[in-house]
Amino acid sequence: MTAVRTVAIAGSGASGMAAAILLAQGGVEVDVFELRGGLNEHGSGITLQGNALRVLDRLGVWNEARELGHPFEGLSLRAPGPDAPVVAELPEVKTGGPDYPAGMGMYRPDLARVLLRRALELGVRVHFGAPVTNLSQTATGVELEIADAPAGTFDLLIGADGVHSLVRSLVGIPTGPEPTGMGIWRTFVSRPAEVEHTELYYGGPSYIAGYTPTGDDTMYAFLVEKAQDRSGVSEAEAVEIMRQQSLAYGGPWESIRADLEAGSRVNYTWFTSHVVPAPWNRGRVVVIGDAAHSCPPTIAQGAAQALEDALVLSELLLAADELDDDLWNAFHSRRIPRATAVVEASVQLGRWQIEADREADAPGLLFGIAHRMAEPA
């Protein structure tokens, strides 16, 4: 027996597809409803730490993901300037255990395609261009409307529809993302052979400059600045802003600037944070992943925590006989303290960086930041 036989999932991101795969592996009928018309074919990169890689293994996609991505160990810190000297080499904790690398960079659309293929292979029905527009609950199920039309009744609805979750709003959860004061420029570029793992630069015009390898010849690069309204910036202007801000950084940034000048795309978003307080469910509807919590990517745990949500929830649903308070209490006790700790650590690191930027002796604070960074990771 399982606690549910039919499950609807709103959202085809990491947490939604992971939950779909895990439940389908356990014999549950799963329908995924995605607002967009298809997978997002544009994007930069994603950093997956060991605990995320361990979940990918449970999903049956680790080998394929590893072939497409770039596993690595360690983290380098560099100083700004034309020579970009390495000032610290930090070993990364193997958060997934000894069987997995400390981290891996991957092209986001590649990860989305891998998860979709696995879900379809297991019989998950994935509906694109299918927004959840309304829902109502009974004692035994959730009646869904998709694009304002009835779509059936399910034992459970999982809201995995991102930071601006409509499911979260439909069930009356008021908590949502709040800006942290930082914004990030991202671009997807070619990888110089010298870049073997994530490298971060502190100081200069940006709070953080860095890059992470995502494949044999690709990587994504980023610059973190004080959050600004960049909504009116054209694509060409965005590229030039990122290029100009990167001029303070040498080393592999020379190659990144060459790619920007050759036409690489950039995107800009603000850092946000939130944690929905207990409970994450309202009856037979539950939010997970970015719908339940968001954090700045300062310790690269956003996707990992979303995947952990899916894993824990699926384990409990497949092991229980009914959807009751005991199941929800077990879920919340395992996930809310952990997600909260990660969000708080991510936000705190950002605060330290903002404080360091105000200090006259910012270079002297570099090592303090590095040590603080290593602890929550």
C-alpha cells in the first residue's frame, strides 16, 4: 500500500520532476502540469553539490547527468586585478558521501531534459502549457482545474511551481520571496582548460565574481552586484554592463569577455529568500522546492534542497498507508529545520559580503568570508 494512488504535480522543475520520478518508481500514477509550453531551452548553468548528486542517483539519472556535466572537487578563491592571484584553495565537503564528487556543474536545460526523459520512461504524463488555475478539496481528494477547465480528481497535489507559486497562493499561504539586496548577472560561455572547478573572486566592483565548469568545453560565469532595476536594459546593453563590470578581474575572465563580445547571452535576476513556516501542506495540497523555500545561491544548495524535499516526501508517501497527520508531521520535522538552516546560512553569507564591501580593509576580510563560507557548506 501507499498513502496515495494518483498524484498531480504543478511544475516541471527539479523538485517536481524528482517527485514524479520517485512516485512513479513506486507505482503511483503521476500527472505533471507545467505552465510553460515546453522545457526552457535557454539558461546558464547550475551547481549541484554531493547531496543533490546522491538524489540524482536515486532517480536513476546519475550516470547520464555525470556524462553531460562536469564533476569536480575543491574551490579556489582569487583576488581581483589583472593577475587574478589565487589566495586560497578550499576543500569541499562531500555532502553526498564518498561515492559522489563534492560538486558538479551542469547546463540547466540538459538537466531538465534528463529528468523529463526519465519521467516519461516511467509512464509519468507530462502536460505542457497546462497551468493550474483553480482547485478544491474534499476529504478524499483534490479537484483540479487546468487552464480553467476541469482536469480530474487526485489523491494529492504537489505544488512545485517555483518561487512565485500559484498553488501556494491558491491554498492561502501568504509567505513568499523577499529580495536580499543582491542581483546577479549570468552568462554561458566556453571553458578555458585551466578552469577545473568553481573559482570565486571577492572584492572589486562586484560582491562576487566567479564561474563553474559545466562540461568538457563549457562553463557559466556570474557577477553579483547590489540589486538594481535592470528591467529596461536591452540585451546588448546587458552584455556590455556585464563586460564592463568584469574588467576588474583577470585570469579566465579574459576568455569570458571574449565570449561576451562575440555575442553570448546574459540574464539578470535578484537574490530572494523565504521559508514557508509549518505546515507546508493545506489538507491534500503541499508545496515543496522553491515554492516552499528559496535562498541565494551563495552556498549552492537551492537545487539540492529542492531535490531533498522530493525525496523525503516520496519516501513517506510510498511507505505509509494513508495521508494523515503522522505523515505530515514526519515530513515537516525532517525538512523544515534543514531547509531553514540552509536559507539562513545562504542569506548570512550575503550579509557578510555586503558588510565586507563597506569595510576599508575588505581584502583582510577575505579569509574570514572564506572560512564562514566553508562552515555551512
